[in-house]
Amino acid sequence: MSATKSKQATGKIRIQWFRSAIASPVKHKKVVKGLGFTKLNQIVEREDSPSIRGMVQKIPHLVKIVA
């Protein structure tokens, strides 16, 4: 539990790709790839910056923020 708190304290955000992008527009697929996802249900850790938050806001139906 303390490891999770220290990750959040350093300005990191954990994002999970939970829904397939097969029928999504090409722009959405590029955002998924830009976030660094390669497999479905994968969790990646990125800097908590406005640019990453904006990418997540463009595809809320495909990804979710994990605590």
C-alpha cells in the first residue's frame, strides 16, 4: 500500500486499456498507441501531466485511470 502512495506522490498516473479499439476511428487508435499500450487490459504508468490527461479525456470509452 505504501508503494502506491509513493507512486502518486511522484506525479505518476496509472492507466488501463480495457476496451478494444477495433471499431474506433484512426485518431483514437493513434491516441491508444501514443499512450504506450500494446495489449488489451495492459496497465501503463505515465507522468501526470496535462497532455497525458488530455489524451485520456479523448478516449474515456477505451481507457480508465486505475488507483
